[in-house]
Amino acid sequence: MTNSTPQKSAGSEAEVTAAVLVIGDEILSGRTKDKNIGYIADYMTNIGIDLREVRIVPDVEDEIVDALNAMRARYTYVFTTGGIGPTHDDITADAVAKAFGVELYEDERIINAMLERMKPEDLNAARRRMARVPRGGDLVTNTVSRVPGFRIGNVIVMAGVPMIMQSMLDGVVPTLKTGIPLTMQAVEAEAPEGAYAAGLSAIAEAHPGLSIGSYPSYVDGKFRNQIVVRGRDPQEVATGVAEIEAMLVPLVAARNVG
Amino acid sequence: MTNSTPQKSAGSEAEVTAAVLVIGDEILSGRTKDKNIGYIADYMTNIGIDLREVRIVPDVEDEIVDALNAMRARYTYVFTTGGIGPTHDDITADAVAKAFGVELYEDERIINAMLERMKPEDLNAARRRMARVPRGGDLVTNTVSRVPGFRIGNVIVMAGVPMIMQSMLDGVVPTLKTGIPLTMQAVEAEAPEGAYAAGLSAIAEAHPGLSIGSYPSYVDGKFRNQIVVRGRDPQEVATGVAEIEAMLVPLVAARNVG
């Protein structure tokens, strides 16, 4: 067909995917415990974006560039955290510019925002580094410490400090395509995994539209198994949960007898 | 030189690297917050192994295989966590076998260990899945729930439940090459990052044997900057710290006056 009108982005229907790239030696050395991955994972699930992959890489330009290029080609969005401060180990902007094959420019809006908070003589070369944005990038607001993150193409570059990262995420998400949020329902399985694995597998196979997981954990000195059913169709999730509960009944009964 | 005696593994001198591959939809959906990455990072730092990369991938065989093959070619060791239980979403053993191009076999030692804890009629097909090990693999002990993990080549396959993973790590580490532990020393910088960035950069350039990072955080309503100096030579770390402290003195003094 010629002259067809371009499709409007399917918005809340298309499959929207994301990846997170955590940048920083301090996470890999154990010095800092990451708190951003779990936060972004919850956030994406709530807005219907499928988080598909996470990588943590050191403050090494080629590592950042390679990971970023691999991920931005595969997913709708890539969120990076870390490495956007004024010190020598903050090389994320340089790596993103290199990945996109563009130059960095000094953004006057950032310089002006910084001048509102400091004397001109304090705006030294190190601080000016924080005003550098790859050509073609847009700013991502930061209501906490003001110096913005940026977005270029499908890559969103955010701070590593959780409170600032969270502010930037709030700022950028309204500009993103989002999907149909997953409905998620959990069943407490009062039986060992090995007893219900076959039954659960059969239910999972019968419902390709559902993602069904079984998650053991160890809480207060006891193992606990939780079965989680996820899907975009709430009706199918409810059906899956009902089938799982029915499947568990005889197992739990047998266990209480034995 | 011919007929030279093979070098003993350099042990505590060679550079020993590692990566972690976290396997599980539940981490990517946010349902479970990973607690293993930070634990393994600390552990590796303490035994002188450089953790260089982490990836989190979903319960999808090809994703696991691709990540594993990329990582096992690059690092001395790859640790995986998750996906070794009895349910349909536990596909790590299958993926590892596929990555290495070998078959899975049922290990009698694991079957026997399971039979010590359950009646033969309870050892169903799902539970037998947990006894499968790729050909050429060795077992990794698990003092918590007994069913072992395994190691094949440079890949160590561990459970996702933190207490079990920790037991497996304790079990396997004595069999690994380890490096010279990093000496790490932190300096509280009572000055803004932008004020000391240039001075810190000069010190970092003068000491290529040191890894120097500046880490802002937000604690109790205040931003706090910590400079961390890492290196294998404790003397050089001490020198670096002394130079950083000297560099900070006038900045802190200026700040207290201003």
C-alpha cells in the first residue's frame, strides 16, 4: 500500500521493553549496594513496560559504550544510572556521546541552573562537565539537586544517587510510551515445590499468555513457596490462579494428613 | 625455553576476574529484590577477585545461553544465581548444558542425598530435575537444603535463595584461584565534589595503580561525599589518601570561612 498514513505509536497496546545499565566501580566492588534496579523494576511493571535485562559495568568507557550499543538496539528504552557527576570517574556523558557517534556540547540551560545556585567563580571546569550533553539530547529534570539528566534517542541518562534518580524517572516517564500494566497475583503454596511442579507446569503450558513463576524463600526460619501469576489479561490471570489453587488442594490436604 | 615446568597457577598474584549472571523474571519484574549481587561483590573484593560485570536476564533459555557464553569467555569465573529448583521456570541447568554443548545426566549422589530426606515415592520427575548436572560438571555443596549446585569449567551455578547461595559460595571458593585483596580506604570529603574534582583528577592520574572514586550520597537530609581509594599496594593507597587529605585542607578551610 502506498501513501499509507504512518501508524500512530500503539501507546498502551504495543509491547514496550526496557533495560537498565548501572555504571559504577562502587557497585561492583560492593562498596555501594545498588538500590536503583529494584526501584526501576517496580516502576516499569507498574506502567506496563517489560524490563528485560540489567547490566552493571565498571567506569570504563569501552565497557559502557559496548553495553549501551548492545542494549539500545534491542529494547524500546535503556535507562542508565550513575557516572554523571563532576569528578574524573564520571564518564557516562562521554561514553553515551561516543556510543551515538556525536559530540558533547555545553548546555546553557544547565549552566544557568547552576549559576542560580553558585557564584560564577565557583563554576569551575569540573562543574561545567556536568553541563555537557550529547548533541541531539534533551534534558531530564531533576527536582532534587537541579542539575538535569538527559535523554538521547531511546537512552535515558540518570544519576546514581537514588533520590535524584527517582526524581529524574518521574520527570521522564510522562514522555515515554507505556504498555498495559501486568496483572500480578500471588498464591501461597502450602506444599513443597517438588510436589506441585508437574501440576504447575501443565497449567503454565495451557496458558501461554501467562507468566507463572514459583519462588521459594527462607523467612523466619522456614522455607516458603509463593507462586506468582502475571499476565496482561486480568481474566486469564484469575483463571490461572483458580486452576493453581484447585491443583494445590489435594497436595495441601495430603500434607496435613501425613 | 623448552621442557619448562608448567607454571603453577599464579594464585595470589595473577589478576583473577569474575562476573555474576542473575537469572530470573522475578528480579526483572521487581517482585523479588536481589540480595545476592551485593553479597557476592563484597565476597569477591575480600578474596581479591575483581568483579567486572553483572547481568540480570529473564527465564528464557537463549538469553541465559548468550549471556553465559559472552561472560565465560571474558572472565576467570562466572557465578550464576537462580533457576535451579524443580519447577518449569527453573531452566538454568538446561541453559548451561546448552552453552557448553553437553548433555545433562542425573547425578546419583544428588539422588541419594534427596532420598535421605524423602520417601522414594516422593522422588517424582520434577524433583529428579534437580539432580541433573551437565556432563563434566562437579557438585557444589549446599549445607542448607542439601541439593547441591554445580560447577562446569569456569561457571559456578548456585541457587537464588540468598542463604543457600551463600552456603554454596562458601563451598566453592576454596577451590578457586584468588587474587591479592584490594586495600580500600575512604576519606570523608567535607567539601562539594565540584570543588575538589580537579585536584582529585590530578592525584588519580599520578597513581595509575590506584582506583579512586568520589561517591555522593544523601543521608539524613544531607549530601555527603566520600572519596574511596582502592589498590593492591597498601603503601600506595596510604600515599594516595595522604595526598587527597592534603588537597582537601584548603577547600574545607575556605568553606568553613565562607
